[in-house]
Amino acid sequence: MQKVLCIHPDDDMLVALTDLAAGEVVQCDSESLLVSTPVARKHKIARKAFAVGDTLKLYGVPVGKATQAIRRGEAVTTENLRHYAADVELSSSRPYEWTPPAVGRWEGLTFPGVVREDGRVGTANYWLIYPLVFCENRNVEHLRNALEGPLGYATNDLAAFTMSLLGEDMAAAKPVTRPFPNVDGVRIITHTGGCGGTRADARSLCKVLATYADHPNVAGITVFSLGCQNAQISMFKEALAKQNPNFAKPCLIYEQQQWDSEAAMMQTALKDTLAGLKKANEIARQPVPLSKLKIGVKCGGSDGFSGISANPAMGLVSDYVVALGGSSVLAEFPELCGVEANLIDRCVKEDDKRRFLGLMRDFEAKAEAVGTHFADNPSPGNIRDGLITDAMKSAGAAKKGGTSPIVSVLDYGEQTEDKGLSLLCTPGGDVEAVTGIVSAGANVVLFSTGLGTPTGNPIVPVIKVATNTPMATKLADMIDFDCGPIVDGTPLPEVAGNLLDMVIATAGGQYTVKADRLNQYDFQFWKRDISL
């Protein structure tokens, strides 16, 4: 069994594929190394000696500076390494040259997609209910509960288990025949925004909610407003008109302070929503080319294997999708710190190079203004499992974006219109980032994890991709795909090809992701300002 891995020939560290004891001799190609201290699985071991202040590389890029002398064969830890990322400046460079991967296996294939009137394609057909302000969350949930059971969308195994504990026989329960078979479900968004913050945050929320309404996975919306909040109905309608001047989906809006009775409002909303669902049911899936895929790539609960297995596999899937004429979105700007130069070189347009660097610097400046830094990004779980600096984490995280040219750079809430890979400014937080990726137009999200996370989304399927087999096995109820075999030597293209097959099955409704089976529908917009 191979015990260590060299990711890049220029690297100053090897990755431990298993726990290593002091005194062991490990072999990597023609290199022999005496382990001088215990090194935990997924952590790094120094290939040579370093003095205080020396720069260490991983993935071929600087990821830290030594804070004390490090011996050859010693474990690299938070005790002897601190975050460091090389400064980046814009410079003229030659046009980026890219050789697309072979995609003959998928050329000519289609998936059953949901085609909207304007030609855009969804991977699902949902009715969406949400509030403009947190005060209306209960009414949103109330309407969802009134619809899900009678329409055959409710699944609550825990409630059935409760009844069994009370001695009730659940075997007699019969499934409800769905009256709207072409509607995949009634989904809701609840949130903590819309009032109490700044007008800028209210506008940002309305912008994101407008993109969700306009998303091709959504057939129509029911919206609740209180009436006095910052996120006014007029603000939302303005955002919706700006998002799509030709928006023609059913849009039902109810302002509670205009009603004498909450019951009357809710009954009216229920009647109107049922009428909208009847119209949504007229849309049936039809074959569409793979060029209609718009994937988003995200990582969370990352570990020392993320940049070795799952992220490169997702990156190759991204390249496959782009080569087939589709789109991909790479987010999480704090987790691109240290690899900016490579991403700038890949930008097709000069304006995008400047915008990317400007968004990165603005983001970092705002973090520093409140006493933090990108260096604080790795979580305790990340550090425990081998990602000890932000630059180290970023170098592996960037692998999710593959190698294709970057055709656009987007800020949070903006949508990609171009075919190819886009960079999207989001935080690294799981739900805020996925919320932004879906807002950008992704119709399938790939989410790698080394530690396990249940994150999902209300309107877009989130495929959970494991970095290692033990975790994939242990958390099989939330993991969709295992990239652990890559660590054990299975060729990357073989695993990535199987992952793309799952993406296609998911897009066509033939595979239901684990997050959806668990009713894990997360939404959290990125609030950039303070509460007042």
C-alpha cells in the first residue's frame, strides 16, 4: 500500500495516506524519507529541512511560511507553519491555451429537461413559496404544510416512527396519488432578512429572491409580505423586472397588513397556488442536449484528501461539461487565496482579470476591517484533518474549477449568461455559497466533502461527493458519490466519468440526491452589512 503522495513535483511536502509512526521509512517514486515525528493520515510531511521564514509549497504554489525550524521528515502543523499567499499583480500575458478533454462518450446524449417558454432549461419543476421578511416565515411553512401532504409530496419517516412508538399500525397508510405528476414538488424558502438591516441588504435579498423566481427550475411563486419591512413589494418587483423584463411566470403576492383576517389571506393564497400548480403541471420533461447543463462546484467540511480526490474529479467534470457546450460556476473567493495568478491567467477578458482581483481585494479588506482575515477561513475540522492554512485549503479547493478558460467573473446575485466557466464571488460558508451558486443559474450543484455535510438547496439538486471511502460508507444516507477510490489508485478520468453520469441522471430526474431525500433545503443569502 502506498503510504505517501507527492501532488506536484515542486512541492515541499508529501501527503500522508495513512498514519505514519516516527522511525518509518516511506517511499515516493525514487525518494526515500525517514519519518522523524508521527504524522496523521491526511496531514503533511516535510521533504527537506526548513528555517524560520522559509516558504513551503503544496500543489506547486506557496501555502505557508515556517514559524520555527522544520526537520526533513517532520510533520508540518499549525505549530510550525502559518498562512502565506504570494502577492498577485495584473500583468500582460499570452492568451490562455486549453486542450479540452475527450468527451466522445457523452456526445449526442440528452437528458429529460424542463424547457421554459424562453428556451432555458431546468432540471426540476417546482412551485416555490417564500417571504420578503422573516415575520412571514410561519405563513410560508403553514402553506407548505397545507399542500405537501394532500398533494403527495410529504415524506416524514420520523413521524411514522413516532406513531409506531405509540403503538399505532402505520402499515395501513396509503400513498397519495399526486394530482400534479409533472410538478416535482412544493418548495419553500425561509430566512432571517428583509428588515432590521440596511436597505442595501434588503435590496440584495430581493435580488437573490428574484433570481430564484426566474430560475428555470421554478414554475411559479407564492410570496408573503408583512407590509412595513425594508424589503418592500415594490423593491422585489423592481428586482424581478431587472432580472427578467419578460418575466411571465405566475407570481402571487400577499401583504398581510392589508388583510383583516390571516385565515382569509391563507385560504386565498392556497386557492390561488393550487390554480398555479395546475398550470405548472402542463409542462412535461423533454429531451435536451447536455449543453444545457449549468453546474456549480462547491466544497465544505473539507479534509486533506479534498484536493487529491473529489475536487479534481469535480474539476474534470467541470471541464467535460464546458467541452460539451455547457456552463460551470466556481465560487468561494476566500478559498481561492493563493491561486489568484493561475485564475487570472485563465480569464479570457482583461476586464474580468481586473474585476476578479478587485473583488478579492475588496472582500479581504472588508474582512480585515472587522478584525479577521482570509487566514481564519480553515475551520477546526479542516485543521484537524490536514488543511492547516487557508492557502493550503485554497490550492486544493481551486481544483474544483478544472482547467478550462474563465469566461466571466460575477458578483453575488449576478447570473452567468456565457457558456463556459465563471468565477462567482461568495463567502466560503456552505449555505451562503450554494445559495449564490443557484442564484447564478446553476441547475445542478456538485458539493465535495471530506468530513460530511447535509447541505442541500430548495430548488436545485446538490450532489454530495465524498473525498474518502470511510466517510462515504459511514454517512451513506447523505453522500451520493464516493471519490475515495482515487486515493487508492483508481484513475481520475474513470471516477470523473462516472460522476458525470450521475450528474446527467440527476438532471433528468432519474436520480434523487440524498439531500432531497432528507428534505434538506437550505437557503441563506450573503448579508454584507450590519443590523440596525
